[in-house]
Amino acid sequence: MATPPASKSFALPNDLPLDCGQALSNVEIAYESYGELAADKSNAVLICHALTGDQYLASPHPVTGKPGWWEQMVGPGKPIDTDRFHVICANVIGSCMGSTGPMSDGLDGKPYAMRFPVITIRDMVRGLVVLLDGMGIERLHSVVGGSMGGMQALSLAANWPDRAERVLVIASTARHSAQNIAFHEVGRQAIMADPAWQDGDYYASDASPDNGLAVARMAAHITYLSEEGLTAKFGRRLQDRSSKSFGFDADFQVESYLRYQGSGFTQRFDANSYLYITRAMDYFDLADEFAKTPGSGKLADAFAGTGSRFCLVSFDTDWLYPTAESRHIVHALNAAGAKVSFVELSAPHGHDSFLLEHAALDRVVQGFLE
Amino acid sequence: MTLRPDLAAIAAHVAKGSRVLDIGCGDGALMAELESTLGVDARGLELNPAQVERCVARGLSVVQGDADSDLANYPDKAFDYAILSQTLQTAKRPDLMLDELLRVGAKAFVSFPNFAHWRTRAALMFGGRMPVTSALPLSWYETQNIHHVTIDDFRELARAKGAQIERSWFFAGEKQIGAPAANWRAEFAVFELSR
């Protein structure tokens, strides 16, 4: 991928302690903000991005030129109204859009690559909390996130319970399942099996593991869609031909689409970042973080005494983080006595539904933030 | 806004600032009323996603779920009141539902249409068909009411379950009526229970 152009950037004043026991020095967090911060700083909404997302949620992506990833949700007059709210979205640490990650230079002036420490969702959030401290925002009006963004929102609510008044978690989970980990492992192996990966030290070379990264993206992309959605969009239709080629070109439209998604992704994402962030998601098990002994964690303990209001939303065709995962969180919040709303929305597009037009999602988000 | 008479009776007898679980909360009318006038900490459970969406959009804490299975996830005595309005007769097992109400709530309010109302009896007696009345407006094949119940049946269930009937209210149409011969005269009943 190309070096990303500069966003607003915040330099952490101190080393960032990490769950692995190490600390990260000279950490930069790149972020975008939309809308004015009120004088009393009461209208700040932190939106956390998903695995391959970034800070450009309501402004064009500087590499691809495409609209921000949540423009239908965030903006003037939108459900998350930037005429009312000061919306902050920061690139997570470990990523590659300006925040410190494996492609950043380490203390020796060379890219970290695989010397970058393994990070967790809680580490990402710890970085975001330091950013909020730097902005003087003690209490968020809301923290909002879909998918991995939802994990960050949950982690913030559990570990820094005073920092957010409202917690909105969409199409997410409190722990990665065996199936979630399995799909991520396919992606990581595809990257690491690419000879151009070079044990992660490809930054100075001419070759980068684009083929491996593209395959990782293709496999993951399938998990973001539903069978119903794929069938409706592509069926068994052939791509630019009237009959099968009896070869291994992209005969089917769905193959062509996945190849396009895969190669497009390599233009804007770093393969090592993909390894690190998927690892962080696989390690995520919020109940376990609060367990007195490993494996004994009850998710309700993560939210004991919380004063935040929660809203969880799932989609009926999402098989990556199915409704049962949201219900599991809701039950834990009920057991903890938290104020919680939950609704399963109907949408044909699987996990990706949270990124697409959905009138009911708009109403729920807008109503919850009222 | 005006509440349905059974809900108004309940709202009039919920203590200020108490914790309430409204099971089958519909569009959240009762919850909104309790929160705004009594400062109640209200939570809701509702099966219909469109209704839940409406509740969330008006700022209420409502969880989409099935009362038959999801009450089990609430801790004992988590609420001062558990409210079940016009939902008992739709439960798979109303007897077990009553146990759950009195487990999660210190007290319970239960309202239901009375199947022994004279008009219902007359429809069955003289028409020989399952009654369709203003209180029971849907035909047998489309109604969600799978366990029709009478006021006397409910009193008997409460007794068998060791539940105390603290208070009761009876309605014919929009009007509240007295307790005498309520099993004949009332279209709807509301009971306040404790154990």
C-alpha cells in the first residue's frame, strides 16, 4: 500500500502500556473529527472503526477517494448529526492509516514489522482513552461501534466505565468464537504463505504480500455477506462470457467480484496490520479479562456497577457475529442491572448490513443518542 | 397521552422511583408514562422487533426477546414490580410465567381479558363458535391467545402458586367496575400479586 497522507495526529505524551506486558513508545494516533465540540464538552461521540476501517468515516478516503465508510449515518442532519455532536474517529493502533502500527518506524528508525508487539482490543481502547484525555474529554456523550468497533465500545464500557454515558454496539460480540478465529487464521496463513511476505520485512523491498493479503480479504469478505445476498447479487451468473471457459479464469461473477475486492484492498491496507488486528480480535474475550481464574469469567462481572446506558443491535442474516452473541451480552448486562436495549433488525446483507442503508437502524441509532 | 385502562390502573399504583420490568411492553406507552411522571427506572421486554425499535427510538430501555424463555436471564428480585399486561394468555405456560414474575419482581401486576365475561359466554353458548368480541377481537386461528383464562381461573392459579392477591381492578369497556360478580361482568382484570 501507499503511505497514507496525514490526518490530524495526536502524539501520546507517555509510553502506552500493553496487555502483553510491553509498552509502546512514541505512539501517534491519527484521527478525524466532525462537528463542533460544545464549550462544556458534553457532545462528544467516539465512533470506533472495524478491522479494516479507518478514521475517514464521514469524509472521502484519501487513498481510494471513496466516500467515508459511514457517511449515510454520520453528517449534518444524519442520524449521528454532526450539527449536534462532535464526532471523533481515530485509527486504532496496529493499523496503517497514520496511527502507530507495524509499518511505523521503531526506535531504531526501521519499520517495526513483526517486532511490533501483539496488541489487544483493550490496548487499542487504552490508546483512544489517552487521546480523549489529550482532548480534555472526560465523559463521552456516546461511544459507538460496529463489528470490531463494537468490541472497542464494550471494552471501553467495561474497563473505563465512567468515560461514556451511552454505549451503542452494532453487529458485534464480546468474544471471538472458534469459527471467527478459524476464518482469521485462514487469512493470516494466506499472507504468511506469500513469499513476498518475507517474515514481515517487506517494507524496504519491491515486493509486498499483496496476493496473500488479497486472498485473506476474499475469505473474510465472504463472512461479511449472506448466502441470500450473494445469491441475489450474483447467483451463478457468468462474468463477461456466455459459457464456461473450462479453465480457471473468473468465470463466475462472484469470483470476479471477490478478486476485485481482494486486489482493491491491497491498495489501502498493510498486510502486517491485518495480521496484528485479526490477532487482537481473536484474543478478545471480555468475560475472560474479568475472570479471577482463567476460564471462569462471567461477562456480567465486566459490567458490574456500570452506570452507562447500552444499546445492542444485531442483524438476522449476520452469521459472523450472529444475534445469539448480542443476546449473550444483553443477558450479561441485565444480570449486571444495566440499562440496556436490544433489537435484531432484518436485513439481507449479512454482517455488512451495519454499513449499508437501513432505515430502522437509522431510527434506532438516532433515538438511542437522543 | 391516555393509557389503556388496565395500564392506567397499574400506573396509578406503582411507587415513585421504583424499578419496573414491563414484559410485553408493546410501544412502551406505560414505561414512558412511569418514567416521566414517577421517575421510575423502567425496563421492557418485547417480542415484536418493530415495537422494540419504536421503544428504543423514544429512549426507552427495551430488549427484544421472548418472555417464555428470556425472563430466566434476569436475577432474582431485580425489580420492585414485574408487569405483564395482556400477555399471560399468550404464554406457553402461564403458570411458569407467574412463577418467573414473582421471582424477578417483589410484586407483580398481571392484566388479561376475562374469558368468562357474559358476552363471551353468550357467544359460545348461543353461537356455538369461539367468541370474537371487542375484548377478544381476533378469530381463534389468528389470535395469539393460546391460554384463555377467566378471573376465577386466575384466582385459583394464584392460590395454587402461593401468591397473595394484594389488589384487583376490573373493567367493562373503558369503565372500572366493582368486584361483585366480576367473573361475569368484567372484560378485563388487573391483579397485583406478591409472594
